[in-house]
Amino acid sequence: MLTHEQVWTAIDRLAARAGLSASGLAKRAGLDPTTFNKSKRITPDGRARWPSTESVSKSLSAANASIDTFVDLIEPGKTTVRSVPLIGFAQAGTGGYFDDAGFPVGKGWEEIATLSVGDEHAYALQISGDSMRPAYRNGDTIIVSPGTAVRKGDRVVVKTKAGEVMAKELRRRTAKSVELASLNPSHRDRTIANKDIEWIARIVWASQ
């Protein structure tokens, strides 16, 4: 799986390739000069902060480089880019879009290119609304990996059998229920019985 360190290393290498510092690359790309500063790579509460797709795209244009170049800067010759289905949250809550394991089904999805996450069933969800702020904002894209093991502390997408779809942090999982911490402080935490959950899948990347 692609790591936080690998992506930021690629940003640093992209800047050096263009003869710039990380802040110089951000400025040339039309971003805030502090966007790529090392102090911005970890949130105040200690979480990893990833560069957004938009900031990477603008940086590639500023450095006159392609996405293939960026991928090679992550880990030369080893990392690949592939397309994954892009699904809206409204679609995710309706029937017919996922099988019982939470894998997307059907054809004709809009697709987006993303760095490989090692799961052939991975897909992208586009956030709509503000219910998941400040972690995820309206328009953000998250990559969900239903084939990746879910552990305590992971951010996850949960779909209930009633059709509710939510992004939460997995606090605890027992034989009878799942305890979920809300990402938005104005929303309450949830405890949901396992029998009421259709599927739960780990979030492995987000544009922020």
C-alpha cells in the first residue's frame, strides 16, 4: 500500500527535479507557499495529512512533469497508476451498486486515475455535503478498499442495511456490534449492531 511518507517524498523529489524547494514549487504552482512545508504534513492532533489531488496536479504542471513521472518519483519502477470507479455518496446509499461484500458491481462507472492501493476492488467515493467535516469536505474524494483488513483506529465507510452510508473512525468491534467515532464533532458517535451492517470498508486515501 502507498504510504504517506512515499507521497511526500515524491513531492520533495519533484521540487528538486525542477530546481526548487518544496515551498518554491508550491508558489510556482499557484498554491500557498506553505502548502508543502514539513510542518503541514501532520495535523495538530498527530494525523497524517496527504496532499490533495488538485495540489499534486498543479505542481506537476508547474514542474512540467507527467503523472507517470510523479509515480516514478514515489518508488522508481514499482508503483503503478490505475483507474478505479468513482461513486457518489447518494449512489452508495441506494441498492444495486454493491454486492454483499461491499464490492462495486456493474459497468459504466465514471473512473478516475489513482495510485495503486493493491486492491482490485478499490473504488473512489465523492463526498457530498458537510456532515463529515472537518475530516472530509464537500467535493473531496476518498479511496475505499473493501479488500483491506479493518482495524481499531482506522477511518472507514459503513453502509447499513437501511441504506445509510457514513464515514467514521472504528473505535471498537465486538461479536455483536461496532462502535464508531464521528469525524464531525457536531454528530454523535454510533454503536451499530453487526446484524444491521451491510458492509464496512477501510478508507486508504483522501484528497485534502
